[in-house]
Amino acid sequence: MSQPALRPTAAAPRRVTFPSQRAIVSLRLSERRALLFLSDVAAINLTLLTVLAWRFHLPFGWQTAAFQPMWFGLLVGLWAICAPLLNAYDLRRASRVGSGAAAGAAVALLVAVIYLSIPYYTPQLPASRLTAASFVLVMVASVAAGRAAYALFLVQPTFRHRVLVVGAGRAGRELVEALRTYTPTEYDAVGFADDDPAKQGEVVAGLPVLGTCRDLLRLAREWGVSEVVVAVARDENLDASLVGALLDGHEQGIQITAMAPLYERLTGRVPLEYAAGNLHVILPVDRDRNRLSLLVKRGVDVLLGLVGGLATLALLPLVALALRLESPGPVFYRQVRAGRGGRPFSLIKFRTMIPDAESTGPRWAEEDDSRVTRIGRILRRLHLDELPQAINLLRGEMSFIGPRPERPEFAASLEKQIPFYRARHAMRPGITGWAQVNFGYGSSTEDALIKLQYDLYYNKYASLYLDLCIFVRTLALVLTLKGR
């Protein structure tokens, strides 16, 4: 699903919106996800307990010997694996009754089916089709009900996390926009603290500048703030008075957070414009990548390359015939792309455009591109045009997961316009990636900037688990035919 682009506010609105009331219990994002998880676990365990009591004809003053803890542990384990992979703890979705209940119901359906398919370690529920169906339906309904209750009650202002932003400049505005876009029902930004005399009493991004950094502790108390986010241009060179004020707040139990990590948690992107001059913002968290993880990743690439190669050979006669009947030209399309370290390589795909589609020079691909043939549109919709890239996987020119390789002409231009663009060349390019599952395909320099933010986030936090999440979300896009 495409994420909305976050850009600095050019002109601040004049209307100031204050939080309606103070929080009774300030819930952080991690605490909200924990509550959601506990609610889901309670719902699925209650479902299993109810169906077991019905299955064995036991009242709720039941005989404990008839139940095994392993049955419940396996169910919780399956949920703990499947729910994060299907992005069920996206708080934006969870805060809306419809999307939150739908997300929980989808995971419940998958987990229930998998659970019923496992022999020996699960109870013999399917004594009848009615029992099996009731287990699935009750689990889906109970999880959906719990999610609906969360969306109705825990998003109220009395549970929101109240934030004061230090710095009313570009970084502060970017953060406020991210809070409004990604966590509108979880965070209340009460205003800014800034030492610039010209900004005192002004409205920036719809929020008031409440005072200077020396007033942090007083402002936090007056506004019921539970977190202070430092969003200044160079947080490694903080003024001594600001450091002292932050330490005072820290001693009083106020959470002190840097802008970049919070922005990354909210958006899944690196705040690239904020990173200018701060190289540590884009460097990998684990600079000594686990060699075993890299070996496993390469092994998976080779395996997928072999499978993709066999699929390409199987479909080649049909694709070649269809392309020949519609338009002349080769079956395969080769295009030079920039690989790891900026080294060029030839990317191979099934041809989906008319011959000489770029006779006037390189240009961005567009949605509903007129150069795409009818057969090509079908191949793209089914993602079958990507199959020949199995050859690139086997050659080691690409990985299955990584930043999408760009054309050298565009890469050279983007390097001049976007800070740290070259950093994406530190990774082996991929067929799919974090940017693809979150943003899709770009067709402009502005889109390239957003995709780069996603790519650098992947480079910074790359892991086998993140790769697995990307793989599952890519599979969902393919199965739902969300191609170009």
C-alpha cells in the first residue's frame, strides 16, 4: 500500500488546535501494541477453551485433566508469528473499527486454518464439520470484536501520548506531519519549544510555540507532557542549557527522544533531509552484519533463482507466442541498471512495451503507460515479466529483496539532487524491497526521494525477519494482482 509523502509545511496555518483534555493514562506505541497483542491472545485462547468445553461436553466448572497447555501454547505461538508478518499491529489500521477488525479477522482465519491442519500437537477438534467451522468462526468473531473495542475506546484523547517538540524548524515540522499522518489517534503534539525570539508566540504547522528551551520542565508540567522530542538540525551539538533542561526533564521521569528514531518508528523511513550532515542517521545499526544471515540470504536467492528459472522456461513458449502475435520484437528485454557499488549490469525481463519504446531517450515509467502492450499489461499485472530476473539472481547481480535497481542515467541525476543517494548502492539491488511494498513504483524525483528514505531504512535495519516481512507482503501484492 502506498504511504503518503511527508513534506515540510510551506506556510503555517493560523488556527491553533489544542488537545481537548489531559491524558488519564498515557499509552506509548509499544504499550498499545502490547495491549492489542494481549487482547488477541485472550480472544483466541477463550475461543479454544469454549470450543473444547463444547467438544468434550464439559461445563466451565470443568475437569482440568482434559486440557493440555501445549494446545494453547501452540495457538499463541502461531499467532505471534503470523500477526506481525501480516502487519496486524499497524496502529493506524487498528485505530479504525473497520480496518482494525478486518486485519485481526484475516490473521485469525489464517491461524485457525493452520492450527486445524497440524496433527498430534493440537486437540482433535474436527470430530464434525460443525465443530471445526465453529472454531474458525468464533475465533474470527472474537478477535474482530476485541479489535473493534480497541478502536472505539483506546483511541480516546484520555489515553493519548502528549508530546512537546523541541525545535520549530524543518525537522520539527516534519515530525509533526508524521505524527498527524501515522499516529493521529495515539499522539497529541501540544506545541513547540524554540529559542528563536522571532518564533515566540507564533504558530508553526498548526501548533503554538509555547516558550523557550529553558521552559521545558514548566511547559511539560503545565501541558501534561509525557515525552519531549528533540528535533533540532544538529542534535550532536546541543546547547549546554538545552542539555541541562533535557536532563532535568529526564530526572523527573519525562521521556526524552531524538527526532530521527521516532520518525523511523512511525514511518518506516529514514528522515533523509534531517540526516544531511548527520551520517550516523543513515548508517546500518549493525555494521558487522551476521555472516550467517548473509549466507542464508544468498542461499535463498539461489533457490528462488532456480525456481524462477524453471518457471521462465515453462512459460517461455506461451509468452513468446503471445508477444509475437501482438507486436514484433524480442521476447526478452534487457536494460542496463546500476547495481551494487554503482556497477552497471543488464537486467532481464519479458518485454512488455512496444519496440523502440525509448527512441526519444530514457524516461520514467508511468501508470497506464501508453507504451505498454496489452500482453505486457497482463504480464505486469501478474508480475510474470519479472521471472527472467532469476538469471540476475543466479549471477549474483541482484538479490530477491533489496532496493530496486535504477537506471544509470537517472541515478547520476538523482545523486546530484538528493543527499546520500549513493548510499543505496551499498546494497545488492532487489526484485522487491521495503520501498516496493510500502510505496510502489515512482515516476519523479520526488518519488525517488521517498523511495530512497525507505531503502535507507532497509539498509539500516536489514535482518532476516525484515526480509520475511517483505516477502509476505510481496506475496500478498502478487496474489491480489496489484501490479503496475
